[in-house]
Amino acid sequence: MTGEPEKKFAAGMIRATVWKNTAKNGNEFKSVSVTKSYQKDGEWKNSNSFGAQDLDKAIQVLQEAKAYLVGGVEEEQVV
């Protein structure tokens, strides 16, 4: 399976990325990943672990990704 980012949605440091994938058999499909960016010792890192304070933003970007995938109103793209 290979993938490339198709669209990104962000709320603060939380980001949902819609990936365009191709399976080994050639079928195409999309998936969504959610990450949180943070800085540690002056270096930017990403995590897929969220605290209670992150959940509203995670829900927001996932709802935007869902709307995009099911053909809803497209939100502003963040690159």
C-alpha cells in the first residue's frame, strides 16, 4: 500500500490528513490520520496521543475530514 496526502485540516496544533492510497491489488481507497504537533527541547514533533484538552479540536478536524470524504461542504485547506 502506498499513500500520499490529499487534504489536510487543522485546528491549532491538531491536524487530520486525508490520504489517497492504492492497495497492492490496485484498488484505490482513502484513509484519515490525526496528529498533534508539539515542541520538545526546541524540536517539533508529532504524536497520535491526545489529552482531554485536545479532544474538541480532534473532533473538529475529524468532522471536517468526514464531510470532505462524504462529499459535504469542503473546508479551507491547510498545507
